[in-house]
Amino acid sequence: MVNEAKDRFRSRGRDRRWTGRRTGEGRGQGTVEDEAADRVALAEALGRLPVAQRAVVVLRYWADLSEAATAEALGISPGTVKSRGSRALAALAVDLSPDAVEKEPFDA
């Protein structure tokens, strides 16, 4: 009985999240100026990353290369691609978070 109640509660939350993703509620509500500002903020944040991390992010996510292809292009191991990418994404998430106040260069 308890498990059934938990399942119902969980499924309601899952259904709400799925409905929001499926219908795109809240998406496309920004203006062109907002999108331009977001792009500028992203470019500035990328510029603050160390060169090695920036290279991995650009090749993996902008050029859409695989981990192996990125590793080959940069002359590093796939594990290094993963770790640099992970650190870079974490740094970007912190830098681009709404409560990030001070913008300073990241440490490698």
C-alpha cells in the first residue's frame, strides 16, 4: 500500500516533467535581444576557460566531434578529453549561473 502511494506520487511528478518537455512550455519566450545577450555571455565565458578546455568544448560540442576524434585532433587521450570537457562544462555552469556575480578567469 505504501509502495503504491509512492509510485503514484512519483509518476505524477514524472508526468508533469514530461509534459513540460513535450509541450515546450516556457521555451521560445525570450526576445532576440535576450538570445543575443546569452550568446555574448557564452562567448565571454568560453574566452575565460583555459585554452585546453576551450579546445575540447569547441571540438566536442560546436564541431560535434566524437571523443576519439577530438582526442586525435588534439593529440591527447580520450580520457583527457573527458576530464577536460567535464571541468570545462562545470566551470561554464558556474560562470553562466544567474547568481554568478564576479567574472574572473578560471583556473586550469
